[in-house]
Amino acid sequence: MRCSYCIPEEGVKFIPSDEILRYEEILTLADIFIGKGIKKIRITGGEPLLRNDILFLIERLGTKPIDEIVLTTNGILLGEYAERLKDSGVERVNVSLDSLNKNTYQRITKTDSLPRVIDGIHKANKSGLKVKVNVVAMRGINDSELLDFVNFGKKNNIGLRFIEVMPQYYSEEMVKDLFIGSKEIVSQIEKEYTLTSLKNSQKGSVERLFEIRETDYKFGIINAMSDPFCSHCNRLRLMANGVLKACLFGEDGPNLKKMLGENKKEEEISRAIEKLVMDKPEKYFIDERTTNLVMNRVGG
């Protein structure tokens, strides 16, 4: 799958396999992060369900003293893995799905896998996994479906989150024409429903929450472009090649895979992580840093 706003059909540089973190390295780093106070681990991609023996990694992470394991997926393989993910320790899955229309979905993703994704969502829900659908809102592509997604989430009792499209290395110019701000998203949904803005009590959450008064259904919006939330974001991103980032749009931090390969002591790696966090600016200026963001490397 190559979503048009994220990764082009040609000219993409992939990370060589020998530079990708091995499971043993991920588990070692997980112990270090947990020692620094990390309580939630999210497994992203690319597409994590394509990686061999992904359940082995999840099962091992599930034995560690953390509160939650979350997996982000495009949903194509979710139906095959749903029950095993639940049994392995995953509590919640986020499914990236930008259209409920077969033709629009194919236009965005270059695949005809929408029925498999919908089936995967239903099977995940049935298995007991908490399911949330992430929708990148795009003008002229899926902006006519915003209410459809709300009704889909409400009908199937699954979470929903709209995301403002963000400029990236491969699609910076295209994204400018696609952008829809959170106010416009809310305005479209208010054509049918009355919304109440809620205070998000979850520490470090990056989404604004809304409740539909008529049904009590809640959904979120991530408005990184129109109202940045940098000051209370507490996330770290470990890329597939071991590079640590404090922000999607921030500079690359230390390469923890390289540090492991150099037999650096755990204390040195821990200090490198702490320094990255302490040096994180209060706010990133996204317009000046768009070329830093390559989502197929950083992870969704």
C-alpha cells in the first residue's frame, strides 16, 4: 500500500534490512525505556503485521511492566491476526482508513483492499480489541465522507479520530491543496449533530475530544497544523533503523541501534534518551521542518 499523501509510487529509498532493528534489540531498548518511566508502547510501521514473527515481539513486550500495548495498522491483515493479537497482549488497534468508498479508497491507497479492512475492523472488535479508526481528512478526496465516518464509528461502537494532513518530504506541495483544518471538520459534522468539546483527561494526549449530544458518541481530532500541541506531547518515536526522535518534525536524535552495536552501556543509552527529551523545544515550527518528515521511515 502506498497512500498518495505519504509515499509515492516510485523513487522511495527504503532502509536496508541489515540496518533495521532486530527484535532482541527492540526488547533491550524497551527495558531501558521502561526504566525511564515509559508506560505505553505503540507498534507502528510501515505495516507491522508484515514483519515476520511479529507476535513473538508482542508476546515478549506483554511480559514487561507496562500499562498498554497498541498497534497501528492499515487493516489489510487485521482480520487474520485479530484474535492472536488480543491473545498476545495487544489491547488496542488503530486502523488507518481514509475512505469508506471503494473507488476513493483505491485512489488513495492504490489497492482494492477496502472489504478486507472493514472485515478486519469487525473481527478485531469482536475479538475484544479496542478499535480506533484514524482518518486523514483531505479536501477534494474524502471531505465528503466525514459524517459517514462518524456514523460508521457510532454504528459499530469503535473509536474515531480525524487527523489534519501534514506536509511531508514526498508530498509537501500536494498537501497544501488537501489541507482541512479542525474547525472545518467540526463545522461539517455540526451540519447533522450538536457537538460538545470535552476536556481530554488522558495525560499526554494529542487529540481534541468531541461528544455528539444526541448519542453520547465521542470522537477526536488531531490538529497538529492548526493548533500545535507540542508543549504537552510526551511521545518518543523509535524508528526502524534505531534512530530516536522526540517529534515527528524534529531533528534525528541518537541512533540507539548503533549504540547497542558499539556495546555502549545501558547507562550511556539512558543518558542519550534523557538528553533528547530535555533538549526538546517547547514548540516545533512545522513549516520550516517539513523535509524532516518521511512517514514510511518514522512510523504512523
